[in-house]
Amino acid sequence: MTIGTKEDYINRFKNVLMTNNIGSSSISLDLIFEAFGKEIDTISEIHEQDKTKYVLNLQKAYKQVKGEISGMKED
């Protein structure tokens, strides 16, 4: 799987959420989103244009995972 794709972020969100259920302290989906966003900002090896794509993919993944959790219907 390619890093920075929507599918990559969906898998990463779900991985953190599943691990989160096992751990002693809980992390919200919003905090995970913020952490991934900061991670994108700190990657110096990619161009700004690619960072923009990563952020858009992150936003799409966040929306999808949040929808799955809350039971929203898919588009």
C-alpha cells in the first residue's frame, strides 16, 4: 500500500483505534487526525504539492472512518 493514500490513512486510523481499545488510556479520533496532520507537516522528503494530496487523503479517510463509527450511510 502506498503511503499517504486514503486507504493508508483508513488503515492507520483503524489500527490506532483498535490498539486504543486495548490500551489503558483512550485517544479520540480527532486527536489521531491532528497527529497525522502534524506528521505530514514534518515530512521534509516530500514536495508541498504531495503534502496537499496527503492532507486531502487524510481528510477523506477521517470522514469515512468517522462515518463508519457513527453509522452514517456511505455516499
